[in-house]
Amino acid sequence: MHRSDESPDLPTLRWRAALSLLKRLPQGAFSRGFGRLADAPIPPALRPAVLGAFARAVGADPSEAELPLEAYPTLNRFFTRKLKDGARSWPADPATVASPVDGAVGQLGTVREGRLIQAKGRLYEVGQLLEDDAATARYEGGAFITLYLSPKDYHRIHAPVAGEIRQARHVPGALLPVNAAAVAHMPELFARNERLMAHIDGPLGRVAVVAVGAYNVGRISAAFDAGWNAAPGASAWVTNRRGLQSAARTYDPPIPVARGDEIMTFHLGSTVVLVFEPGRVALLPSINPGDPVRLGMPIGRAM
């Protein structure tokens, strides 16, 4: 059973002070400012040097990118780069659940009393995460896993299972950091930050794929519904736009997705939370918090 009476492993005093200050600042406005910088055109002659320096600073591997550095006109375009053919593979067994992203495992486990683990001593409600009161009953006893993407990672999100998207939701919210210090310090962080989610219904039941935005840009685009992104000529993403309210979408007919299809993209940031219905998926016992994962890597199996 989850425990909420444990004392959290708090970050350093300096980190706690910085996070407390950030909570009081206009995160959306600051993040949109960072976004404008990330969208600033880079002269073609400078792209290899500028983007190469960024890649070295964060540990990204340009050799996996679909295009050479000089083909990316902005930092955002490089950050949201596609991979070249063959850079990742997917398991042949349809009963295998695969990682939807490159990243690292945060927490994983079972939904107990409607709650998921954020960090030691930090729990949050699945109904609040999904903005759905019925989610508590639907996912009780099911598995969940949190995957954190650092700046070095490939930032497109793919379907971990095959099925159909019948429902999706955008929930505006905060744009607080989601690094280890913030996850340890800030209660209910993933349920407070802005997020875009798609629900995939298929042979493994309903799988909630929740993309959580974060500080520094905080933009997430929807590949499964391109019309949800901002209008042509404006910013092509769903989140971190002024004046938006929580919005759900229902698709009839539903949108078919194969395992491995691209469904969303982070434009700088963040974290993906997967939630599975009970009795459907068992996470692999070899997967532990802190483990690196790669797109297409097996993380679970049908029960």
C-alpha cells in the first residue's frame, strides 16, 4: 500500500528557495518568452556551431537525427527533431507494452486508493491527474509508470500500445519544473502542471498517456489531432496559450493508432505518465526508478 506519512526526501535549501520563488512568478509568460527564443531563426552558417554546442551541453546525439544540423532553422526545430530510420526498434510481440519515449523511469507501481506515487512521501490523485472523477474506479489496482525526459532526449511521444483514441483532454495549469528536486519538493506536481492526454482503447484496455508540461516553453503539440494545434501561421501546439480553458475532445469515429505511431511532441520538457486499467498490464520486474529507457524498449506485458 502507498504511504503518505513518510517524510519526503527534500532537495537542498537552495533548491527549495528557488522553487518557492518560481511558484510566485508568471510561469506561462516566462515560458512563452523562452519559446520565442527557441523559435528565433539561426543563420544557416551558424547552425552547426550553435546547435552542436547545445547538443554537447545537454548530451544529445545529433547522429540519430533525421537531418543534419544545418537543416534545423531554430533550436525548437532541432529539439523536436525526428529520428533517422532504424534509430529505434519495436518489439514484434503485440502483447508487449513499449516505452513511448526516450527518458528515465521516475516512479512506477500500482494505483492504490486512487493515488499514484510522485516521490517518497508524495502521492497524488489519478482523478486529479486525468481531471476525471470516474478515473479513480477505472484505474484502481492498475499499473502506472512515470517517464522523465531530459533536454538530451528525443522529444516526440509515441503510442505504447495499439488501439483507438476516442477521448483526449487538455488541462491548463502551472508550468513548474519537473526535475528531481521539484518532484521531491512540490506536492501533486504532475496534477498541477499543464498537461495534454490521450486515452488509447485497445486489446490491453484503456491506457492513459499523459504528457505533463514544464517550465521553459511548456508547449505540447498533438499529432493525433493536428487541428487542435494553433491555427496555421501561429504556434503549432495545444498548450501554453493565453486564455485557454480545460477542454475535452471525443472522436467518432475514433482515431486508430498502431503501437509506435507518433501521437504528441514536447517543445522543450518534460514528463509522460502512463496509467493502465487493472488486470491488463504487468510492468516488467526488471524496470526500476532511475533506469534509462529508450523509445520502443519493452516496459510491460499483457496479463
